Amino acid sequence: MNKELGFETKCLHAGYEPKNGEPRVLPIVQSTTFKYESSEAMGQLFDLEASGYFYTRLQNPTNDAVAAKIAALEGGVGAVLTSSGQAASFFSVFNIASAGDHVVASAAIYGGTFNLFSVTMKKLGIDFTFVSPDSTEEELNAAFKENTKAVFAESLSNPSLTVLDIELFAKVAHAHGVPLIIDNTFPTPVNCRPFEFGADIVIHSTTKYMDGHATSVGGVIVDSGNFDWNASDKFPGLTTPDDSYHGVVYTERFGKAAYITKAVTQLMRDLGSIPSPHNAFLLNLGLETLFLRVERHCENAMKVAQYLQNHEKVAWVNYPGLPGNKYYERAQKYMQGGTSGVISFGIKGGRDAATKFQDSLRLATIATHVADCRTCVLYPAGTTHRQLTPEQLIECGVPDDLLRLSVGLENVNDIIADIEQALAK
């Protein structure tokens, strides 16, 4: 088909097209290895002179089909699945930054990512400067150094729900000759496609809305193919010979797919953070209904946010889809179909009241998770962000009374009734 397929159609058909007599549903290729008739054929694969499969740690037909589907949904030239969203965050940066390099990152990011950057990657010699997601152009420019290699931010932050000005961050990143990496987990490509606003790399924790059923931990990195790695000498890993592959130069051999090819052939070869084909299969089942589920998540969340906004025991509500919200106008620009099913809010009475409310819920589940088809709730300051200092919590946009409610696909009246009985206690 020459016609550009609609998003819903891509969710169902992109990445895998069975031929005559082949399985209609994407098969699980649960094999570590693949047979070849000659040493020469196998050798060409190891030299990156031919395409094909030889070991699942690098490539697998099931994994690659699902990665290709996500690349199509985001509008990228290629993608690679990872074993978790954390792995996707790490590899997206580590693919172009190494010891002695520097990265600018939004402070309003998932607590696990903040720790990954500020603690673990710092031990690897990569320095991070954290900036407000609401930084002005001048403030962003001031964060850059000669050795800056990338800018990292979330399109819709977890759990503070800050809507990023993607175009501004992209403009500043490109002015300094570096790519913008966007974690697009919360909006998903249903509601936001960062490449259309200048982002260069997109990642997801596929564990969340893409899977949608809390069955499989996973992540993905998507390459737009738009960044010019040859425009400066900042990225020798892509523009100079890789001795571990007989001197291949990724930008010369693979063109627009240089970044994603290096991530697969070098990082996955050496670090091996891949999902099982079975998990990729389950992820694909989630992707097939992504457009339906995200729409309902957003519809339910809007009704719940409106209910909370009008409740006397609720101190504040943050949902970018609500008119009057600080990020409403920005959300209308970048996420016209809705933001996500996640709401953050505070209850009068602070930490004690928040804990009592959470413990009183019956339908909603207390879980370290969001974007499940079932409603779940979490108190981040006491769980996912508990390793952070009070100052870091403020910097991340996580006040001490913040509750994160991930609104599911249940009947919205049942969700509201559960919240109402918990507030009454």
C-alpha cells in the first residue's frame, strides 16, 4: 500500500506483514540461535556486511517486528526494544556519551531516571546538569558546556505532570549541536509525537501504556533519523571507525539509521539488555489496542480530575487537560488528543491524610505502576522518590503531599465512588 496508513491501522499492522501461508498473528521466535549453511554467511553478519539473524541478544524476528511497529507509530527510521524503560533511558544517553562527557537533563523526570543519571551514570564519569522543565531559553543555554552531548527530558513528566516545551528544548539543543532525547511514556504516540516538534530520539517505558496490562517490563528507543551526527566532531562513536567491527563508520554505512544501529550492534552486543521474544509478543498485543485504551484512559481521567477539583477535602489538582491548569495551553499544542490517564493531587492534611486516603481505597490498587488498565494509586514521596532529599523532591516537582492516581478503564462512576468513600474516611 502506497497510501500513508492511519495511526489505528499502524497499531494493528505495522512491523509485521505475513506472506502467503504464514501466521496471521506475529509468531514468537523463541530461539537463541539461527542456522546458516556456511561460515562465510555467518561471518558477513558479524562484520555488519549483511543483514540477518544469528543471536537473539542482538536481533530477533519477534522483537524486531515489535520495534518496527513502534518506530512507525512515532515516525522514526528504526527502533530497538530493551529489557526495561530504565535500560532505554540509560542506553539512549550512553550510546553517544561516555566518561568525561556532560548531559543537560530536565529535573522533572521519573525518580528512577533521576537516580540513574545523578548517581550511577555519574560513577561512569558522565556529568549531568539538571534544569527546570520551565527554563527560559537563556537559562537553558547557561546549562551547556563544551563537552555537552545531549539534552534529556520527558514530554509529560512522571509524576509532576509538567508538559515540556519540546520545540524550545529542541531549538536550544540544536543550537549547541546536540540531540534532544524525549521520554514519551505518558502521552504515548497516540497523544504526542515529539519528532514532529524537533526531538531527535524518543524512548518509552513500554511497561506502561504500550503494554497496558501490567504483564511485561520493557522499554524502547526510537531514532528519528533527523539528527546530523556529522555536523560536528562531538560524536566520534558514530563518525569514526569502530575497531570492534573492523573499522565500520556507522554514519557512512548506515546513514540515517546510524544511531539506532550502533545501539543494537554495539551496546546490545556488549551489555545485552534485551527483552524475551515472549515479552515482545505480549507487548505487541497491547500495542494493537493502544489507540482505544489511551482514549478511554484520558476520558476517564478528565472526569475524575473534574470531580477532585470540586471536592472540599482536596487541596489541589494537577491535570494538564483541565482548563486553567498551568500547562493547559502547552498541552493543547503538544498533546491535542489528551495528555494521559495520570492525575496528581494533594489532600488537605498532608502526608497523614494522603496515607489514610490511599489505604482506604478498595477498587484502586496501591502499586508502583501507572498506565495499567486497572486504576492504581501511589504516594511517590514515600515510594518511588523516597531516596531523594527534600530539596531534590522539590526540584523534581514532587511535593510532600502529592498522590499519583493512574485512572484505569473501569466504569468511571465506580472509580469516583471509590475515591469518594476513601475521602470520607
